[in-house]
Amino acid sequence: MEEQRAGNRGNTHIQQGDGDEWTSSPVLALLAVLLAGGITLGGAGTSWSESEGGPPPPQPFSVPVLATFQSGRITDVHGTTVQIDQRDYELRPDVQIQNPQGMPMEAHDIRKRALAKFHLKQGRIDMLVVILPD
């Protein structure tokens, strides 16, 4: 294989043994990488529905955030109040409730005897992870 640089055009001409000539430019190189699947458009891990404006997939709270949470067992639930280890906590209107996999939950999904990891903001629960008993 023989390679020659063409003057100031910035193109590379590659001549193969059978006489075929290939012209390579930055645009063609980028196209080759895209076709080979080396770069994903729309961000790494972006789902098709997300690129079309759909909701992002659920994400569990991060480990650094969870490290700031308190833990306990849910001993009662009534309305917007959750009792954890015999102590009442009010849920904030903007509370984020999820299972350990990051799937959103509603307040009515909370059950007695479930384990809870929770964060307080101004004395009320703003983030809650509920681990339901088997």
C-alpha cells in the first residue's frame, strides 16, 4: 500500500495494489467511525424515547446522597405522615419516593414493616427509599 499527501488540500490518497484509489478527509473519517458504531449520537446511554423527548429512565439516588440518609423501619403510615421507628415524619409535597432500583413510588405504596432510607429537609421527608418486605 502506497500513501501520498496531496499538497495543501489536506487529503490523503491511498493507492492499493490493484490500482483503486481511496480519498480520505476528516468528514469521511468521521462518517466511517459513525458507521462502525464507534460514537453514539445523543449521549452515551441515551434511549430512543429520551432522544424523542420522552422521560428519562429512573435513576436510584446516588451513593453519596444515600450516605446522608437516615435508616429505620416503617411502623405506621397515615395520609402524608410516615412513622419510622415509632417517630412521625411528614412527607413534603415534593417528596421523591422510590424503590432501591430507582423506580418511582407513590405514598400509598408505602407499607408497614418496610425498611426505609430517608432524608429530612426542614424536618420533613423530601427523599425516601422504601424496601418492601418479601
